Amino acid sequence: MTSDGPDAVLAQLGAAVDAAIPRSLAQAWQEHVAHAPVLVARQGIYSTHGRPFAYQLSYRGPGLHPELAREWGPLEHEQATDHVLGATFGRADLERVAHGRLLFVRCPRAHLVGDLAVPHRPDRLVIEVSATADVDAAALAGLRRLREEGFRIAIPAFADRPEQRRLLPHADFVKVDVRDLDVEGHPVVRVARSFGAMLVAEYVETADELRQARDLGFTLFQGNLIERAGVLDRTDDRPVGSDAGRQQGGRPFRP
């Protein structure tokens, strides 16, 4: 009788699966990963004075339209986040992306609770809680741990839902979709700033929306009126550290 635990059994099963993959197929996959474009989208977040304050980073892949992300399940969101983190922090010359500014990356629950790692760069990385993340006790404990490690936390698309209110004590930034301000207006803004977070007006598309957000006291602004997202190609930037290999080669993204 063996005394191996579940982890040992899973490791043995994984090794058996790896051994069953033909060497030629494994080599072909590694060559594909090595030559596949490593892309990341970047959109500026600007101050009231029109200066870039931070950047929002998101997944881009060859032939993938961003709207298709609405059809993704948890695994696809996790893989996309791993890709963005690896393409940004797992490659040399980070400042070619950051330019000394904060980098917002939307992270699903697995990254909040520690099931999937985030780069230890609290000086740059802002953890934006994905709208798909379950805000349970484990997620809140994960956010407390991340803040203790120095990370800043952001809440996107704040609409004063109960699960979002649970996040407010942990948030450094709260984003509000300006397209909802005509309906939600002052009450939502009042709640959003109730714990002292900086407010970000997102999806700013028109001059009227920008003016209204300023009148409501927003200090940071993001949207196509100010800057459209551009795509950075990180393919030729040298991978650094073990995380880059895991995120780029060990867990392929298959939308």
C-alpha cells in the first residue's frame, strides 16, 4: 500500500501525461510558444491636468477581438491575466511599458487568493479586482494580504452593488463608468469615495462626459476621448526569471 498523498498522486499523473506526449509534438509546441507574438494592450489613465498617471494593461492576441472576452469562462480569464503579467513583468525593459507609472491589471479570483501568483512588484502593479471574481471571505483575506505586501487595489465598474461595497475598505482606486452617471450620479460617487479612494472616471467617450465627471469630483480619467488603447509587442524583449517561462510557456492561452 502506498502512503502517497493526493499531491504526489497528481504529480505522478502529470508526469505520466507529459511522458506520453511525443517528443516531436512537445518540441513543436515549444517552438510555437517561442515565436508566437507576445502582445499587451495599454491605455493611459490621466490626471485632471492631462498628464499620464498610470496605464491599464489588458490581453491582446493575434486575431482575437476584445469583445470576445465577454464569452470567456474563469479559465480563459486566468490565462489572459497570466499572459498580461508575463508579457509585462516577465520580460526585460519593464520601463518600456511603464515609463515610471503604475500599471493596472484586472485579476480574477485565483490571483487574489494566491492560487496563481502575481509578480512581486507593488511599486508598479495595481491589482484590479475582476468583475467576475467572487467576493467571499477568502478573496477579502487575499486582498488584505496583498495590501500588506504593498500592492494597491482597484475596483472597476463601481455601481454600489453589495459585493462591491465589501471591497471598498481595501480599495485605493474606485472606477466608475461615466455612462452610468446620468442615472446613478452623486449617490454612487459619494459611496465610491466613502473610504478615501481616488476616483477614476472610465469609458470617457465625449467632452460632456468628461465635464460631468470633473464636476462630480473625479481626479483621474480613462477612455477613448483621452487616449485609445494601443498594442505593444513584447516578443523581442528578453524573458527574465522563472515566472516568465511558466506564464509564457507552461500555461498556453487558448481562447
